[in-house]
Amino acid sequence: MFSIVPLAPRGREYGPTRHHPSVQKDVDMGLDLDDDLDHSSRITSPGEMISSSSAVLRGHGTYVEGEGVIASVTGVITRVNKLVTVRAVKSRYSPEVGDLVVGRIVEVAQSRWKVDVNGRQDAVLHLASVNLPGGIQRRKLETDELQMRNFFEEGDLLVAEVQAAGGGNASLHTRSLKFGKLRNGQLATVPPALVRRLKSQFHSLPCGVDLILGMNGYIWVSKHVKESEQLGEEGFDAEGVYSNVNDDIDNATRAAISRVSNVILVLARHHVPLTDMILNDAYDWVIEQGISTADILLGEAGESMVLSVTAQLP
Amino acid sequence: MVISKSEQSYIRSSLLAGDSHRADGRGLDRFRTISLQAGGDVAPLANGSARVNIGGSEVIAAVKLEGPSGDDEALGRNGGRISCTITCSQSAYPYKTNSQLDETSSDLTSIISSALSSSITPSPQLTIVPNKKSWLLNVDALVLSDAGNILDALFISIRGALWDLKIPRTRGIQFTSREPGDLEGEADIMKGVLRERKQIDAVDFELEDFWEDGDPLVNRDSLPIAISLNILHPIYFLDACLAEEESAPDRLVLFFSFPSPAKSARYSSGGVAPGTLHGIHLMGPGELPYTRLMPLIAQGEKHARELCVALNSMLRGEDAKINAQTTIRR
């Protein structure tokens, strides 16, 4: 089955007219720069003057030109006391302490792993920051360093928390039973800005699908694991946690996982922020309309789904 | 891109399950949406160009005609020649080193150029001066991004560029020595034949019209097509995404060409005219038992034929639109 459509030519969109600097001042005089103190957030684009530079500290995403503070990226203006920053709409993930991230091992180095978290740099996962088989309190041995690939190999996906982050360097840890290697599912990648920080990044949808919304834009969609089946503290063993073997998954769950993945990708394509409420609504809408899984992503049904879901947003 | 063992095993078990599931819910023989643009603004300076995007795999292809420059290879050749170069851009493979990129590029080039040259050349349309000069088609394709199934995307874009190709009309000329009372310099070959009534061989050529005009290739419907069948015993599937390519690395690549509908209408038995197989490649670490090969080729021919028909009708539609626009402009 083939569907062939014409490709839109590139480079058709042009920005608004730019004026000569001497004219620009006259244009800007019309702007009333004080009334945006009342707005909580305002979108700006590069070159737009945010405020006059008196009594204002400029932060990231801005620069000073003449007597004004001008935005250098497209994003949302944030003011904290006297600090003005512009938080870019499209940017790489910046790790912050306490974030939950889904990462992929790219390198096994001496007593640490390098993890790709969709940021500007790879994060680091130290051998001391993972749970070693044999109990939580087990001491690290020299042989553990030589057998690091028994725990995590190149290409493995894991969920971890950011322990320390400074200047782009992030350090991860998996010292909790809900963290660790991921299996029984598939990965969906969305822009990091769309993932909201919620009370819990772990969600369970009623269709038998578990979601892990990584703050870095990596979302793990997997088969539901019941609370009672999760291992307790005493039963922590290497076979279970670091195993690469999937459980038996029935066809209905596989179909549900594909459907949820597609819904996530379509919502991301239309820049809809992701929360479990929105995902629930979108999934129910898709089931009601009886749209086949592939058509969510490839057909035009995706547009209608987004419209109906966003209409319910406040 | 390396994926984890559990992801690979999940993809494999989903494909082999009762009603096969793929990551995005497609059927085993369904392609992602193919976006195609032939001619127009893709590469205005080339004689033919096209751009294709299949679910994120984006390729630009362009064809440039080269007249023979006088080296010995070109002399005495009829039917034209085709030379193909595939380049993988660094932005498509950010984690590959330069030498790995070169290796990938040359692998793709060798696979594609043999299939192209056996199916396009020799063609009488590409002969300029019989037994002396013929066109050299330089086909260049650039991989801008790879989201799986890059070989099919490459071939679709090359096919689109060849569909868009316009071959300038030429006229053979010959030089006669000056005789008293006779026309000096060049003479039209037709006039020459009529007047002298002896075999006059043109030795050179000139262009009749401007570079933008020209004739498209005859039998554009029978341009070749490539189809990759990803093999995971006992099933196969089409248009793999990157994760699926990692999980099922064995691939059978088939190059087919099908006769144009006018020719196949004359096919007496009322069935469909069979396609011509121009090349088979088996890629990947696995083995394929011989007994499985023939049924796979038959299935591949079926899919290739469907893809050909879909592409031809879409490109013809685009041509009609462009013609309508130009007539309106005039």
C-alpha cells in the first residue's frame, strides 16, 4: 500500500519586514513597554525589544543594544524581580536536579556509563549510583568494574533521576526500585519543552499501558506492571532487574502500545503539551472514532484528534 | 543507532506475532507517506531533479547531461552512458566518522549504479551522432536524513529526476571540404543526403533549441524501481524504520522495471506483462535458503509494480499541473 503526496517546496515562509535601524526607533516608539509587566508570559522573537535597560538585569536569551534589552531567541519572557530572561521555545534539554529522565547508554567507561539524554552533553551514571545485585547495601567490588556490561550495555534504555547538574554536566542515579533498565515496550521521542513537570512522571493508562514521561523528551510506553508484582526490597536480584528478556505480551497490549505511541507523536507534531489527562482524552477519542492505529499517524485523523482534545483545554 | 536488546526482541516478537504489529501500527506491506517533488525548484540548474521524503528519510537527486568530451571511451558508443554517485551528508549520520560515511556512500553507489546502467542504457534516444557521440547521464543523489529504508528513497528520487529529465534536441552536422561554387562549412545532414545521394556520416552536433526545452525520456513508465524486503523468517516486511532495520538486519533488495501500459496492452494472454529483474542484492549477516528466494522475488515484483503505478500516476498528475500553469502564464 502506497500513498504518495506532493512535497511542499522549502523556504516559502518569510519573516516580517525589517526596518533600517534609524527607522526602527520610530517604529518602536509606538510600543508601550510598561504594560507587559502585568502579563504573566509573552512570546517574543529575536530582535524584539523587551524593556529599557535601566534597573533591569539581563539573563539568558537577551542582549543589550543601546538603551534597550533585546531578545535573541524566540521564546517566553520570564521576569523574576529584576531579572529578565527569555526561555527559548526550541532548545535542547537542560538537566536540572531532581528531573526524571529516560536515557540510552552510549559508552561504557571506567566505573561509569555515559548516557544520552537528548541534551547538549551526555550525562554520567556512576557505578556507585546504581543498585548492585545482592541487596541495596552491597559493597562495590573490583570485579564489578570489570563486569559493567552485565548491568548496562551500549544501547540499553534506562530511567534515572538527575542527581547533580551544573553547566550542562549531569550526573544520574538509579537508586530506587522504580528506576533501572527498561523493557516490554517502545520509545517515543518528542521535543523536551512539551513534557510538563508533574507530581509523578509515571502514569498508568486504563488500556493496560504504562507511561514514563522523561523530562528530556524520551517517553517509554510499555506493558502495565501491577503494583503487587513489583519486587520488594528483599527480593532484589540481578536476574530480574538487569535482564534483557521481555515478558510475554499479548496482542491486545501490543496494539494498545502502538496506539498510545502514535497518539503521543501526533500530539507532539502539533506542539500540544503532554500530560496524562490529555493522553487519556486523546486515546479515548481515537477508540470512540474507531480509527486504525496507523491512520492516527499517517492519515489526516490526527488533525481532528488534536482539535477535539485541545478544545477541552482551559 | 544502537537499540537495546529488549527493544529488538520486542520488535521481533511483535512482527512474528499472530497479527503482526509494527511500532506505528502499519501493516507489513505498508509504506510510510511518500512525499515527492519532481522538477521545479529542486535543482533548477540540473537537467532533471527530484526530492523525496519517506517518513523522515530525505533524498535529493539530480541528473546532468554531459556531451562527450573527446576521450576515447565516448567514441564509438551508441546508446548513452550513465554514471551514478551517491553522497551521504554528515548531517544525516552525525555519529559516523568521515571514513564510515565514505564507506556507506560507496556501498550505496555500487548497488544502485549497476541496476541503473543495465535498465536505462543503451537507449537510442541518448545517441547524438550514431557511432560517434552519445550523452553521458551524470546522476547524483544526496542523502539529507536517514530514518530507515534509505535505498528505496534513493531510488524513488533518482527515478523522479529521470522522469523530470529533458534531453535537448540535437542536429547532426558534418563538415565538407571547400569545393568551388559549393556551400562552405556546415551542411544540414538531410540536405547532404538528398543532394549527394551517398552515405554521409555526421561527425558532430549542435543544439537545436534552448537548454530548458527538450524531450523527456521515452518510456518514462518503464523506468526502474527498487524495493527492499526486510526478512525475518518466516515473514518479510517493507519500509523499515531505523529500529526495525536494527532488529531485522537481513534485507533483499530487488530492482525491477515494468513495460509501459501501451506495450503491456498488447500482451496476448490477457495477463500482466512480466517485469524485468535488473538486480538482486542480499544484505545482512543472515542466510536465505534458495527455496525462499523465488517466492520472495515474486512478491517483490508485485509490490514494485504497485509502487511503479502509484508513482507514475502521481508524476503524470504533477506534469499536467505544471503544463496547465505554463499555458495560463502564456
